[in-house]
Amino acid sequence: MLRDFWTEADIWSAQPGAKLSIRGEPRSRRPMARSVEDLALAYDAMQGFDPDDPACVNRAAQPVTPLLARGAAGLRIAVAGGYFKGRSAEVVQAIDRVAVALSVNRDIEIPQAERARSAAFLITASEGASLHLDRLRHRAKDYDPAVRDRLIAGAMAPASLVVKAHKFRRWYRDEMLKLFSDVDVILAPATPCTAPLIGQQTFKFGDQELPVRANLGIYTQPISFIGLPVVAVPVPLSPLPLAIQIVAAPWREDIALRVAYALEANGVAMAPRPMM
């Protein structure tokens, strides 16, 4: 069952680090599953070095499935504040449920998160445009108009800004790694709202009305573009679920999955099969 990462509110999803090969893909491979155990098994099966992939790190496989039962005991967990503070009732409700279940009572500030989101947007736009440039030149009508326009805009991004974005990414990653000297896990919303309707063009974000396509990744982009391991846990709300990110330090996919397993075990997060 494949879906865009930003709308995985009713399924478990993982964004691993650089131990999985992503050869030929503009974004990392993200296993998805109906349970945390299945997610861990998928991740374990996908581990391995690919010498033909320059982005894949040559590290020994580290199976995580045997570690799930350790749960969240003894882990230092904080909720991302500031930029990541929920601006809708459902986001606040979802993050509060997860925090209460894990006995989390502290916030942590992620520095320059808004700027990080801008840098991530610029880098992914330019890299996506580079990947599709030849096809855009010869078969532009094959693309959805909105996607095509964003790719064209990415192809026209000034090189000087892209270079600045990459420099900022290096600084931002170093700052994020400092946070993990004080915590093991950071909790943050995965989306700013529940799943939008098909064809919906905008959504309410606090006092703002924002375009759907460009902004559903507003909370994930500052995390994903520096390659941190993340598990998106689906929190059942009424009428629609909403996902929360469990963010861990590099190479600690096991910790993110352990926290997800604990939330699944106590019923706070779940991915029930849809009614047919």
C-alpha cells in the first residue's frame, strides 16, 4: 500500500538513514506497514550496502526487530516546540496523547526550523527538477500541471541560492545533532492538518490560508532533509487520524521503532484496516 509520506495518517511509516540503498530514487525508500513489527521486519530486510549507490553508507546491518520489546523505558523524550507547535485542535490533541502516553513533560527548541524548511524546499525542488529536466523538455504535457510548474520553478532556481541552502543544511544538521546529546527522541507533528479532501486547494494553518500541495510537508521537511531516522505513527482521532513523527539520532532507527512499538502496545497509535 503506497502513499505519499505527508498523508500517511492511517499507516505506519519509517524514514531510515543512509543504510538503505536509494539508487535511482530522488528520495529515500520508506517502508510502510500495518504494524510496527511488520515495519521493523521490512526495514531489517532492506538493510545492506550497495556499492553502486554513492549515498549508501557501508555499515554492518543492525537488526531492530529483536529490540522492539524494550519499548520506551529509560529513553529521554521531548516534544518539539516553537515552529512545531500545533496550530489546529487535532494536531494539539494528537501530540498531547502521545506525550501523555510516554510521560513526556518537556519541550525542546529546534533552531532555525523555519529557515530549514525553506532550505529543504529549495534543495528538493532543484534536485527534483534536475532529475526530470530532460523529460520536462520533451514531454511536459505528461505531467500534472501543478507538478510541472513546480519542477520548472526548481529548474530555474539560482545556483547561488541552492549553494546557500546546502551550506545551511550542514550547519543545521550539526545543530540538530547537538540536541541528541540531551534527548534520545523528539516528537513532532507529521502534518499540519488531517488528510485534505481530494481536490482541496487550501487549508487553514493558524490564521493563514495555505496551499495544500506546497505545505503538507511543513513539519516533515525540516527533519527529512538532513536524513534523520523517523517513524510516523498514526494516532486515531475523530473523524480522521493524524500522524506524529518520532525522530531519533542518526543510526538509531531502533529507538524510533521501540517508541512506536510502545505506543502501539498501549493503543495510543494504531493502523486499523479500513472498512470496506
